[in-house]
Amino acid sequence: MKDEPEIRIGFYVCHCGTNIAAMIDCQAVARYAAQLPFVAVSRDYKYMCSDPGQELIQRDIKEHALNRIVVASCSPLLHEHTFRNATEKGGLNPYFFHMVNLREHNSWVHSDGSKATAKAFAQIRAAIARVPHHKALEVLQVPIHPDVLVVGGGIAGIHAALTLANAGKKVYLVEREPTIGGHMAKFDKTFPTLDCAACILTPKMSQVKSHPKITLWSFSEVVKLDGYVGNYQITVKHKPRYVNEDLCVGCLECIPACVFKTPKFPDEFNQNLGKRKPVYIPFPQATPQVVLIDPEVCLNLKTGKCKQTCVEACGDRQAIDFDQRETFDDIKVGNVIVATGFKTFDAHRIPQYGYGAFPNVFTSLEVERMINTSGPTSGAIVGRDGKHPDTVGFILCVGSRDEKTNKWCSRTCCMHSMKLAQLIKEHCPRTEVYIFYMDIRAPGKGAEEFYDKSLRMGIRFIRGRVAEVTDWAVTPEEEGRLVVRCEDTMAGFVRRIPFDMIVLAIGKEPQADAQDVRRLFNMSCGTEGFFLERHPKLAPVSTFTDGIFIAGACQGPKDIPDTVAQAGAAAAEAMVLIDQGHIEIEPNTAHISEVDCSGCKSCLPLCPYTAIAFIETTKKASINAALCKGCGTCVAACPSGSITQNLFEDDEIFSEIAGVLAYE
Amino acid sequence: MIEYTRVIKHETDRVPGFGAEVMRAPGCEKLASCIQCGTCSGVCPVSIYMDFTPRQIMALTRADFKDDVLRSRTIWLCVSCYACTTECPRKIRITDIIYELKQRAIQSGYYPEHFAVPVLAREFTDMARANGRITESLLVMRMYLKTNWLAALGMWRLGLKLMSTGRFSYTPEKIEGRAELEKMFAAIDTPIPDYSPSGAPGEETKGTQP
Amino acid sequence: MNNEPFEPRIVAFFCNWCTYTAADLAGVSRLKYAPNTRVIRVMCSGRIDPQFILTALAKGADGVLIGGCHPNDCHYAEGNYKMLRRFQLLKRLLQDFGVEESRVRLEWISAAEGDKVKSVINEMTEQLRALGPLGMPAKFAAWDQEVEELQHQVDEASETEAAHA
Amino acid sequence: MPDKPKVGFYWCASCGGCEEAIVDLAEDILGVLDAVDIVFWPCAMDFKKSDVVALPDGSIAATFLNGAIRSSEQEEMARLIRRKSRRLFAFGSCAHLGGIPSLANLFSREQLLRYIYEDAPTLVNERKNRPQLEYEDEGHTLSLPELRHVVRSLDQVVAVDYYLPGCPPTPKLAKAALTALLEGQLPPPGAVLAPDVALCNECPRKETKPTTLAFTEFVRPQQKLLDPKLCFLAQGLVCFGPATRSGCEAVCPQGGMPCSGCFGPTSRVKDQGAKMLSSLCSNISSKEVSEINRALAGIPDSVGTLYRYGLAKCLLRRKVNLPGTGKD
Amino acid sequence: MKYAYFPGCSLKGTGRSYEESLLPVMRILGIELEELRDWNCCGATAYMSVDETKACVLASRNLAIAEKTGHRALVTPCSACYLVLNKTQHYLKEVPAISNGVGKALGAVGLSCHGAMPVRHPLDILLNEVGLDAIKQKVTHPLTGVKIAPYYGCQIVRPYATFDNAYQPTTLDRLCEALGATVAHYPLKTRCCGGSLTGTMPEPGLHCAYQLLKEAVKRGADLLATVCPLCQFNLDGYHDQIAAKWEPVRLPTLYFTQLMGLAFGLAPTQLGLQRHLVPMKPLLPVTA
């Protein structure tokens, strides 16, 4: 460093209001930093990330000829970018900056001020020791492929796809079910406005199908993802539906023609309350309007011995193809929006509520289908015993707010149950409806009013978590009915109430294959298994992988308005990247010194991105910076120390180690 | 007939720190998470005999109403069936909390004289410590003698039947390693206050009124 | 140091994607833990060179904590396995050097496990508190005392020699 | 005749191999003798400490010192030579890195003495006599140097100008160093006088190394019939070539033995053993702890393998919990 | 298969017929139960509720003795013992205050307990080690036509047991079916029998027993099958008091091991059936 100018460090410690200053003596930190080697300026300031804070840095760079900047404030994951920009605006290479995490890693997690301050000394000492080793680096720019992949065709995926397509972006929408629509397509009405779900959803579904910018792949799954932001290579698998999608016109003539004269197989779309045939369309408005054949039950596919009356009915169109196999498509996109939704809680997991054991215990989704006029009972509420119930009890938080199953609140079950209760009351005003709840959660626009309406309609609310649903009768009126045993915590005693029908408001869970999807798209999951957003407040639809966004209930339970808002946000985030045309990538890549390398090849197999190649002419290894993602594994493993990593050079880390450990 | 008496509780009725103290006992720390859902009361097989439901005991404990909690009938009714503990959505070990409350009630003498539950507990522990094993027939006899020997008379038919079917033991079971056992207990003995109530006859309860 | 109770110093190397983020989450969640750990961020646990760990111990760390993504969860596919493999031999090496096993710890902590950051740090701090200091810089000084002593003797001898001359 | 530059040779804790290496210069030694004036070489000529003491400070142009520093006498001589020499060359692995003698840093002095004078199976010493620092006999005091608690490399005792690596340094490197000295062509002080690239660079077996190493086991040379051409690492042997400076022209690999690291690390590495560990382990194929450990079972002596020549220069230097400078 | 065996105090007293039926039945199935040498009271609910550390000390002496046997598991038929021994192992792992105390106490007599020996109930062993098929093979006198209300009680399914569901267990149901019997749908199968209260607070205790018996009668059961000596005693012993307070609900309560013994062709007296206060109705040739 002989020829380099003398190191002059500007050091700034942020109070973050009181977030840092309440625990750490920021002035003492600034004083301490002032006497460390190479520190030319040392200041404390209320909010370093504010404009005046950033300007302070820029001014000091000029006035004090600073050439290194250290800011001790919050997590670099939050504001490193902010301060690098400020450093650059001040006329320095942005990588002459280093950040100390005094908030998340110190003031917020400790409770002894003097110890926290002592720790802060060590933290900043490390940064000040590190930063003289920093080098000027150039940001890497990667072009962004303008196409987008949207995974999941529920309301989130549909909305995201349409938003992007309407902005002129090419979108691939991949849905694994035979139709798009997701959970919302199963709903009858939506709370709190009680407008019909189908009326608002189906137009959007057909827009997706007809949009020139959208390629809709239903009954398909993403099986492989390679590459990085702006340049993802994706393989999509199309499952055989035994019906040629391009030839089928949705006339549905094959269905009545099927050799099974009556529907006899459980109909998934109607929560198995209804029946369908081996050749079927999930529901009348299914998109695409294409039938499919269930190979598990189709006589021809199972035995090969069938008259194939469906083929006959299809006639010249010849859409039915029993020889269909899985096919694959390879596509290139720049961004991915994951909107894979949720799974409902399996009520069998709480046996004391009797789901599966007692025929008249239903889930809220089953009742949703039942109350839908196009559903299996054409809108009538009937028990599995065929009787219309006089009393219906809703049990809330089934598989929610319960550490034995799912500890989170599923957010919509209170409102959803009230909606069903109101609909039941509307259908049959004399029905007694009880709602057993722990807390009524009715946030959001119109929700509290909806709660009030439920109360005024005479729906009885009992605050108490139901202990059990039993057929153990102790009074004559309980005989033959479902008895709910529960403490009425408001009244202060235990009650037994008999019902004709019990509805379990089942919670929302991550999809069963959420972990596989997470790995596929290089995302993280929270402890509960929903995909983890980059920041709960400031980056709610981003993930830790650039160019992969999340929307809807795959990120956590939410209602339709929030889902749509997120989907729009994810689409907008993707558009930012597309319209920028390129993305700047941290230059934390690794480099091999050709002079130093002995060509021992130890590093070659370590690179997950095959960025390291052995050059036959020089007999040395070399790294392709465009492929390198900067993990540094090869750097740590190079036995002769001939690989370096920008931003994480050995010298920088050794200085940090020495810095955090130097004795006061 | 249940007599309802409405009382306004003042801050002086609380024993600040009581709830926190209970929560420090092993297994009891999760009481802090209680959301008063009432599952414990709903699953409790004997809640109908209780003055406070288990849920209310949790609330009172957390709110430091020591006196009300330790005088309540609820804690003595617990049958240790662990239904509440298993069912609690917050995984609060309610049975263990009730144990903790019982121990505190015994130590503070907060229970009626000749009250059978703590007497049985004491006779049990004495017998287990001295003999290494429990001889149920003798244990029950001793309990009746110390609480309500008239009740013992009421049980004579059952006793006779047990004798005739060979289920009544006349001599105590004793293990060989009694000295070993005593040595083990001695190693961790801390002077426990004498918890047998020794108040004057007729006095309902004995305890330190806060 | 004299009369104060021993407070271990722990150098933690956390990977950017999982454990560092988990530590941020612990902060956001205001979980309180022992202030004995100083975190050094690397992009991946695969970047953690055994030299870093030895240096930390040599420079005065009483313990080293390595945090990476759970198996199969590495942001860079398999960097955490590279660390896991090194860790196996490193553990044995350190044992041969007489460094207690609990001083160097490898933990998989995902971005969601803020509470694990807390419990691991607290647990490790407790363990090291019970174990006492490793005290490397002081040990180096003590070892080199014999050299300094002789240097004094030789210097003195040569000074007297010079004075005679 | 103009004064020829004065040169010294000295040995401390070493096997004598480095002295051999000087002699191995063969007829070139004559040239050396022509060019320089050897003022001190106790191994080959009759010099005494007093001869050195008598020299003015800085009067020796260069001294080549081999061997680690194990005793007080060696330490004292090192200091004396340092004062008398304008340039001090650490000659060979022991002076450079502590060498094999520094493996003694895994044991305390008491452990070593007890083993050597009491417990060694081949020993006949019924009275368990041990050497004494001072012995009085007929009014005379006989003294022996004190064994140090810690074995050191030369630069851990005195400042060193140049390092000649190797166990022993090759004649070629020794000659090059002498030539550079005589011609005033030495690099800036502190340099190791060998190429700063790892040995693989000049190893004839480099060509046969596969691009993917995936260790499932480690074996030692005596456990396997070795392919005479194939890279040792590819055969599951721990070869230190990737982590060791070149300059020896791969004499060991050429002779059928894997490199054991005597030239020490490159300038970019602080701890040769740690780096080799990192490289070897990273390339183990398994992800299962049990399988990883099964592979690693082939390296039974971790310190002896990773720090055969450099324990004194390892970042931890020594087994950490041995009695320090206590009077053991 | 050989296991260490901890009978518990009740099996030497009021629950004598449990042991009398358990041991021969297990022997028929090739399982040897080796009684722990000089075992002591487990500590039980009564001790647990007064002094947890000391209760754990009592339990851990047994665990320590059991660990020395080297057997793969400790089998205990009494629900209370099963719970307390399991709970102690739990505490030893999780609660340092208690494990320290226990360590000290055991240390004073040169014992140690690693908490590594699984504590299992015979029902668990029968279903998961022996298997229903092996049991069926030994059935010579199937209990055809007998309707059983399977009663698990509380402590073998809660809260430390892992071999069955805490709320809707099925192991005993399946075992009874394997013996050829019919199983009644019995919604109270895990509801407490009140046994720990009948001695001290009779009314609530007996009320529990009354409800259980009444529902079993209502469900058309011929008998209750139980897995716990305290439950058996409580459901068998207080019929006079129950009849006096509520109504007569006379129904025999048998140990599942007795039912197995009958199905295996053992004589009722070999199984201690004569000790029961409510006699089993002569439903089978063997019990006639």
C-alpha cells in the first residue's frame, strides 16, 4: 500500500432514535473510535440513514479527505446499500464502506448497557481494522430477461400474471391442478361484502386464458430451476391429462358418454362431498375449459378394456389421447413469482372434534361448497344423515393458535365462519348458530361491522375453546346429537351444548411440498413453514434470492384483498427489474491469481456453479466471474491461498478477528 | 345452594410476585402464555366440583391473587389425569402448576384441618420414605384415623371384602435398601416446615394472612 | 479482569443467508442473550477457513461459534457441507491441541430461528463460563517469558562487556 | 587480496541433514570456499564460541543457521550470531518452521524427560538418572544447557533475514542463495528463498490429477500398492503438494513418496496445516458425519500429519494446556 | 424377549390379580419379565404433588437399578408408575434443578441414572413388539359375543406416552378385537375414573366412576377392560356407595391381561378373577 494515499477513516455511530442510544453509549463509542488508528473523523448522529445523516458523510468525505467510511448502525442487510450510495455520492468507491450492526446484534438483544457498549467497542474496532484493506470494486451488471414465470394459479398468481401481462410483459403461468382458480374458486361468497366469489374471479380467469402475453400451463409443475436473477432457466413438466388441450373445445360431450353412467368417484373440487366420473371437468367455469381423465379410475387406462365411448363422443375432434405422456418445456425468464398458496388443516389431527368419526362434523370448506348453489347440495345445508340441522356450532381455531398443531393465527377463519353463519341464517333464519371462539379477529375494512351484523343477526358467540365434541349424552335432549363441551369463559362455567351439525373452521398451513418448492426456488421458510420474505415490513414480497418473489398465502395466511395486494406488489417488483434492463450484483466474486495458482485442482469440484475451470494452456485454474456467486468456499479451501474474494479477503477477515478480540 | 358474594378486589389483595414465583417452578414457566381459552376447564373431569375453574385458577395465579388460589377447592380436586396439560393449546403444564400450588398450600397451611388430601400425601411420603414401598390398605387406614375415623367405619364392608379376596395386606411391605434410601433422601434434605396444621380445634384454616 | 467474574469471548462466524439473518431476527424480536459473542459475517459457512478459527483462538477467543444453513438449505447449494467436513477434522485437531471440544461449535441455524441464535449463544456462553478462559495471548506471553528472560541476561552481559571495552 | 565476505554456519536442534546439504554442494563447495571466508562452522571446523564472541558486531556477512531452538544454549548462540551477523539465514525446515523437533510441543518438558530417561522401553537406567543443569564434582561445577519448555523456530527467538526452506534445502537452492548473497542480488529481507507457488506446479504427477477429487478414504503409503505415475491425492494419500512451496522439484513425489510439507506454506498462508485440512476435507465426498469420520479415520495423527514440519509456526504453536513456564 | 419389570406397590396389594394375570400371559407370548431387585415405590402422584425432587429421587433409584440390568426397556403395568417413571426421565433431561438433586441423592449411595432406559407399558409391548398376529395365534377360547368397553384411563396415554393417541387411543380396542371380543364405542375411554379422589374427596371421585360405569352400561358393554390397578379398584370396589348415591350400575371391570388369559384358555382362578368384587358374568365356558 506504499503508493496509496494515507488511510483516513470517517466513523459514524447512529443513535437510531433510542433504538441504539438507549442501550449503547453512542458518544462513548464515537470517542473511542476517534483514537483508533487511521480514524480522521468520528461522529455520533441521531439517524444516520436520514438524508442529513447521509449528507454528513458526503460532506466529511470532501472536507476531511476521507477515503474509508464506517457506519455503526443497524443490520447491513437493511441499510448497507443506503450507505454505500452515500459513500459513492461523496466521491468514493462505494466498497470503501463497511457497516457495523449495532442494533440487531447488540442494542436490541442485550440488556446491560455497559456490556453492550463494551461489545460495541469491539465491533467497531473490527470494522476500523478491516476497512483499510478494502479495495475499490466495480459493480457487476447482469442483463434481465424480460419474461416472468408465475407459479401457482390461485387468485395471487392470476392477479400477478394479469398485472404483468397488461404491462406488456410475457408471462408463463404454471398451475399444477387441471384448472386455475385455487381456493377462491371454491368459495361461495366473500366477506365482508358478501359478493359472489365466482362473479369476481371467473372474468379474471378467462382473461388469463385469452391474454396474448400469457402462456397458461395448467396441470403442470416446475421441476427445475437454474441460473440467477435475470437469467433463470426453467424446466416445466406437463402432466398427461389424456386429453389434447389444443384439440378439446370444452363441449363436455365425452362426460355423459362415459361408460360409467353415474358419477361415482369423490369430487375433489367439492371436498369429496359430491361425485364425478373418470372423465370430468373440475367445475363449470374451469380454466382452461378442457376435460381430463383420471388414470386411477378410468377403465380404459386401468384395464385397457373399455368401449371408449368418450372417444366416440369426441368424434372428429380426436381430443382424447390415451397415449399421452409427460412432456417438458424449457423456458428462460428473468424473474419468478411464487404464489403456491396454502393447504387447509386436516381436521382428523384433532380427534376430539370428531371429524371423520361423526358424520355431521364438517369442515368450513365443506360447508362452503355445500352452501354454494352450484355445489353438491345445490346450496342446501344438510348433514351427512340427510337432515337439515336446527342447531349448528362453529368451532374456531381448529389447527390454528394451537402449539400442538399450528401455533399461528390463520387470520381468516373468524370472518369466514361468521360469513358462513350469516349465510346459514339467511338460508334458514330459524337455525340456531353458535360460534365458539377464543378471540374474534376482525381487522380490516368492514370487518368489525360484519362482526356486529353477526351479533345482531342472533348468532350466539361463546368465548371458549371447545374441549370436545362427543356423542356422550347425559341429558335426554343430548341423546343422538353432537355435544360440545366447553367452558363459557365469559359466564365462568363449563357448558354442554347439543348440536345437529358441527363446523370446524380449519386453519391454513403451508403446502405439503412447501419445503421442496423452497429448495427448488432457493428460498427460505419461516419456522411455521411458510416462505420467508426478505423483510417483514420493507420487503414483504422479496425473498433472499434476487429475482424470486412471493405473493399470497404461500407467505402466510391472508385474505383475498391482502393476497391481491401482494400479487400486485410482486408484479411491480419484477417490473422494476425488467424495466431497469439489468441488475447490479455485489462484486463479492472470487478470483484466482494466475501467478500464484499451482494448478492443484483442489478448488474445481467445490464450486456449485462450475465457475472454476482448469485452463489447459496455463495449467492453472481460473474463475468465471459471471458465474461466481461469491460463496467463498473455494477461497477457504485453496491450500496455497491463491484465491481471493472481493469484500471477504483473508486480510479483511483476519483484521476483523483481531479487532473484535483486541484487549481494551 | 351456591352463595354468590360479589367482592371488589383491591391491589392490597394481591401478593405481588406470587405468579412470577409459581412460574419459576419447573414446567410452570409457560403459564405466562395463557390465553384464557378455557380448554383446561372444558376437559377437566371434575371441574363441576370446583369453586374456580382451572382457567380461573390460571388467571388468579398470574394476577397474584395468592390467597384466593391457595384457599380454593380446585387445587385439591385435581385428579392428575393430565387432560388439561395434554390439551392446552399453549402447552402449559397445568397439572404441574396445580402441583406447585398444592405444595405451596401445604407449606403455608392453607387448608382445613383434618383435610384428607394433604394428610394422605403426607402419610404416603412418610411411608414411602420409611419402608420404600406403599401398602395401600395400611396407608388408607392411617389416613382415615388421622382425618375422619368415622368415615373409616363406613368403609368396613369394603375392607371386609378386600380381606376376603386377599387384597388387604396386614403387614407393611418393606424393601431391603431402606438405609440406602434414607441416605439418598438425607443427601438432599432441606428442612421443610412442618406442614401439618396445628391450629386450635374448630379453627377452620390456618395460614398466614397477607 | 482481576476481580470481575470471567466473561468468555466468543467469535461467531455467521453465514449471510441463514444464521446472520437469524441473528437479525433475534434482534428484531428483541430476544435477549449474553453479550459475549461478536459476529463476523461471511457469505457462506463454506467461506470459513480453519485459519480463521485458529486465529480467533490464538487472538484471545475463548470459543468460536460457526453458524450455517441447515443441511440441504445452503444458499450456495453445499457450502455448509464443506464446513461440516472441515469441522470434523478440526474438532479432532483441536482436541489434540488440548482445546476442549465445547470451545468450537458448529450449528445449523436457519433464517427463521432467531430463538436458536439466542439459545445457542446463551448455552455456549454458560458452557465457556464454566470451562474458564482459553487465554491464548496470555499463554503465548507466558511461554515466551523464558525467551525474554534470556534476552535480558544476554543484553545485560553484552552491555557490561561493552562497558569493559 | 580484498577481504572475502565472512560467512558462518551453525546448527541448533537438528538432525545434521542440513549440514549434509552444504556438503552436498559437492565440487561447488570449492567455489564457495574460494569466494567466502568461513569464520565459524563448528560441525566441520574447529571453532569455539569464544571465537565468535571475539568478532566485532556485524562483522559476519551472513550466517546460515539450521535447527530449531530447543535449549538455552541454542538460544544464546542464536542471539550471539545474530549480533555478529549482518544477515541471518534460517536454513532448513527446523530453523524456518520449527521442524520435526517442534512436534515436541505436544508434550511438556517433564513428559519428555520422563519418557526418555525413565519410561522408554529400550532404556536401561535403573536409578532413573536424569541430566542435571549443574553438577558439582571435586570443586568444579559442570553445567548443562537448560531445555526450553517450547521448541521455537529461529525467528521466534531472533530476527531472521532470509529463509531457506526444506528438510533439508536442496543444494540448488542453497547455491542460489549463496550466489545471490555474493552478487548482492538478494530480495528484500523477510523472503523465503523458494518459489511462492505450491509444489503441484512443478510436480510431474500434476498431469494425472483428476479434476474431481472425492475422497472416500485416506490411506498411508505403506497401506497401498501405489501407482508410480498417478497423483497421490487421487490415490487417497495425503500429499501436501498443494499446500507447500515448490522449489524442491518434487523430489519426494518423484521418489515415490507424497509431499509431507517441509518447504512450508506460501506467503499467502498463515497456517499450512489449517489450509491443508480445509482443502482435504472440503473434497471429502460424503455429507454424512459418520461417513466423513470414517474417511478421516485414515488420518490417525492429525497434528503429525498436518504440522509435521511446522508445529512451532502453527497458529496455536503448541498444545495449549501443558504446564507453561512452571518449574517442571 | 426379556424386559426389566417394575410391578409397583399396587400389584402387590389391591391390584394383585393384575400381576397374577400379567405374568402368565406374557410368558405364553414368550416374554420374560424380570422383576427389579429391591425396587421401591415410584413416588406416585401423591409424592409428586408434595415434593417433586424427592418423588424423582424415589423414581430414579428404580431407573438406576433398571439401567444396571442392561435390559432394553423397563416394563411397568401400573399407569401411575408408568407416568411417574417417564416424567422423572423427562425431568432429569430438562430440569437441571431436579436432575442435580437426583444426581446428588443417587451419588450418595453410588448409583447413577442416565435416563436412557425406555419405560414402557405392557400394552405398548404387546401391540408394538409382540404384535396382534402373534397374540391371535395364542387365542384358543375367543371371547366371541363379549362386548367390551375399552377403558384406558388417563395416565398411560397422557402426557408422556407416545405409543398411542392421547385422546382417541386404539391399542386396547385392537387388542380386545384380536381376542375375538366386540368393542363398544365408548366415548369416555380416556376420561379419569376419579381414583385418586375416592379416598379423600369421595363425592367427586365416585361421580367419575359412576359416569364411566353408566355410560358403559348404556353402550351395552358386558364389562370394562382396564389397564391400571387404581382404575380397576375404583371401578370395582365402590358399587355399594354408587348405588346408594345414584343408581346401581353393576358392571365387572377386568384387567386386559385377564381377558387375554381367558382367551388363551387359562382358568379364571389362575388369573385372580376370584378377587374381584363384581364377578364376571358367566359369558364364556371358561368363566361359567
